[in-house]
Amino acid sequence: MLEHNEDSRKRKYDWIHQWAQMTGERAMIDAKVNDTYIVYATKDGLVKEFPNGEAKPLSDGNQEESNDF
């Protein structure tokens, strides 16, 4: 009975993984179209990935642009 519940729960929330993956793919497509980059988290910290496939670590002290208005 317990095994059935775990299988049922896995199938119930399996769509979340697929939805998150599709969202990331859509973000990369939008970045290519708009010639910009996406930012995502890894175990090593934040990463900035450009449409050409280049990925750079994003750190607070090494920002290229400022947000001063």
C-alpha cells in the first residue's frame, strides 16, 4: 500500500519537472531573439549564460552594469 502511494505522488507532481525544464528552454529562446542573457542558479552560485553558449559566474562585486537611476 505504501509503495502505491509513493508512485501515485511521483506521477502527481511529475509535470512540475517538465514545466520547469520548458520554462528554462523558453527563456533561452527569448534571450537569443532579444540578444540578451539568462541568469540561473547552480550549486556554485549564480551564472549568466549568453545566447552563444558562453557562461560566466555572476558575482556582486563583478557586475558590468549598474542599476543607478
